[in-house]
Amino acid sequence: MREATPEPAIVVERLGKRFGDFQALDDVSFTVGRGEIMGFLGPNGAGKSTLIRVLCGLLRPSAGRARVAGIDVAADPEGVRRRIGYMSQRFSLYGDLSVEENLRFYGGIYGVAPDQLDARVREALDLAGLAGRGDALVATLAGGWKQRLALGCAILHRPDVLFLDEPTSGVDPQSRRRFWALIHELGASGVSVLVSTHYMDEAEYCMRIALIASGRLIALGSPQKLKQRALGGELLEVGCRDLGAAFEPVAALPGVRDVAVFGNTLHLLVDSAAEASVAVEAVLQARGLGPVHCRPIPPTLEDMFVQLVRGTERAA
């Protein structure tokens, strides 16, 4: 007899959330498998935090349904909260308490059994790289240490599902990489992780990515598949002396569908990279903005994200 396939850790079906006349989430559907690390990307106000709060049982959905760790979030929000961990970008730590006092406080909130708490605190200290520093005040810790300590607090009770709401904001790149190594260790142990982020490089660490804009899911897939998704044209990278002065004349050229600033270059979505290169160089040289360099480039995840969000905004 074949074993039944286990239910995904998160199941979202046509989820909606309204605040008065404002539609924060609109017909959102997806699943997150057990042990999967899924990233949610979107501009500010897109609905990422609202979605996480609904899935944590903190907000009641206006439409649709969602199950987390096998529990309906609307029917049993308390049951959901017992099975999940949550970490926000503010880390939710108490600066006037020591490292160990924070851990023991959260152990009590999450209902960790007293006979297990000492062992769990030691595990969390090791996870955060703070073994031997349990007496240090949290206020004295650098951002990377606080980040890993907050993660240790969130998983003291060994949750099935972990929600991370922009957890790396304001943290240096090296600490972010260490943090993501810990996330993958959790995923390998079977914990399902849903993380919202603004950082495109972090999205590459996820197994799948969901792009959300104006409360709607506009793309879902692995980073590799999303980058391979057709943009409806070719990408051209343009560099010159003054990007601000170049933007409008380049955008007005025939065959140029869209223009976006990427660092110290412009990325152009064009019908033909070869034809556009000639026209772009000519118009920028004529305006005294040389030297000009143009080259076709493969699309990045950020290119895909910008194009999809802009397309959604235009349609709205």
C-alpha cells in the first residue's frame, strides 16, 4: 500500500484580505513544501507583511483559506501559533536583558518544557555563535549577533514552519551570508521557511520565489526559471557620463520598450539589441554624453522583477 503524500507545510487558496476599501491581498494561492525555503519579494506596500500576519494567525482573512502545519489559520489561530516561529526585521529582542535572559523569556512564551529549556538555550547559544556570552547585554551586541540570537529565540520550541519578515534589513553582507547558511541548515532538518526580503541576491538562496505586487501574486518559480522567463524583448546595458541626462532621450528612441537605472548603468528592454545599440550611441554622442558603451546582457532576477512589477502597475 502506497503511503499518502504528506500535506505541504503551507497551503494558501485564493486568499484575500481587505482593510475597509483597501484590498491588501487579492486571490493569492501557493503552497510551501516541508523543508522548502520560499522567498517573497515585492515593493513596499505590496502585501508581504500582511500575508505573513494572516498565515501566523494574527489577521483573519477576508476571503479564501490557508492552512499552516495542517491547521486552518482562521479556525484555530492559537493552534497555528504553537506550531510556528516568527522573526521580524526588528528582531524583537530586549536590549536591557542578557542574551540568556532573552532566550529563557522566549522559551517561556513558547511553552518549552522546564526540563528541556537548559538544553534548548545551549543549542540556541551555539547556533548564534554566542556560547560563553550568555551574560552579555543584548544592547551591546552587533547587528549580526542580534540577528542570529533572534533566530535562536524563534526556533527554541522547534517549530514546523518559520516565518521571517525582512530579517536581514540593516545587517552587513557577511552576517547576511552566515544567516542564510543557518536557514539552509534548518531547511535540511525539515523546517519549512517563508521569508520576505527586498534583497535580490537573497532571493537566489531560496528554492522558489513568489513575486507579489498590489496584493496579487504575479510570478512563482525557482530563481533559475524566473530568470529564463521571456521578457518580450532583449536587454541592453548602457553606460555614459550622465545617466540622468541620458534617460529621457534613450527612452524616446523607437524600439525601446522600457528603461531602468541599475547601479551606474541603464538597462533597456528593446526589440533588437543590435539596432538599439547604434541608435543609443548616436543620440548620446550627439548630446555630448560620451564615451558611451552598449552591450547586450542576459536578464537578471532584478530585471525580471522590475519588468513584472511595472507591467502590473501599468495594468492597474
